[in-house]
Amino acid sequence: MYYIYIATNKNNTALYTGISNALERRMLEHTAKESPNSFTAKYNIDKLVYYDTFPNAKDAIFAEKKIKDWKRDKKIKLIEDMNPKWRDLFEM
């Protein structure tokens, strides 16, 4: 199973789109700032607000690239369709 996800910071000001085959581990890496010079560390990305699952890496990579090309307002619509209150889905 592969996941694409969108994560943000506590103020929802920065959006990060990623892919992982272990979503929980990946979010723990973001919250621990394992890569201190990364985008996610710089903008304190630690809140999971959207995810979707895919049976294989090829489909997940295709979806991730598509979402990364979107403008912010389209990403916000995607998030709010699944998670209208922008709750941290990692904590649930």
C-alpha cells in the first residue's frame, strides 16, 4: 500500500505533498525534523490533513505529481472535501 498525503503546520500556512509506503513512520520523521534543512523542518510541517491510498507505487507517484502541480486553492479544496476542519489526521 502506498500513500500520498498533504501535511501542513499548525497555522495551515504551508502545504507539503508527499508519498510514502509507511505514512505513520513518515509523519513521525516530519515531526521529529529528521532532516533539519528540509522544507518540512523549515516550515514546521507536522500536521497530516489529507491522504489517499494506492495499491502500487506507480499510481501513487502519478497522483503525487499531479497534486504538486496544482495551485494552492485546488489543494485546499481537496483537503476540505476530506477534512473540512483541517484536523490532524495523524492524531486520530
